[in-house]
Amino acid sequence: MKHADLPPLPIGSVYGPSACATVQLYLAVLEDVSPEQAQLVFEHIKSCAQCRAELRLLRQVARCSGGWRLAWSGGFSSGCC
Ligand SMILES: [Zn+2]
């Protein structure tokens, strides 16, 4: 699945609510974005506590339903935790 309709990622030291909103959109579809886009996402996350917290939350949900890949390909499973 492609996500060509996503807004462009903030590049370099662009921070603020709109940059974070964009990064968090990409976090939700991280399996489908290009390596270059993922790189930009993680560059942002390294220096943004808010997006780091968001990623941690997403990963907790993924782990809880049986793994990152499974969580995103199959939706959130029922009976989680
Ligand atoms: Zn951020």
C-alpha cells in the first residue's frame, strides 16, 4: 500500500506542532514508507520527546497484539492484554 497522499516530512531542524503531526502520521504507516522517509522520521524522533512518546505508545500496542508487523497488517487484534 502506498501513501502518496501524506504531507511531506519536515526536514532537518523543523519542529513544532505541524512537524510533529506530520511525523506522527508517518509513524502510523511506518511499514509502508520508504527507507528515506523512515530515516527522516527517526531523525525527528531523536530530538523530539513528544514523538518519541508517541512511538513508544505505538510499539506497546504492537507488542501487545503479537508484533509490529502483525499489528499493522492485520489491524489491532481483539483480546489484547
Ligand atoms: Zn515531534
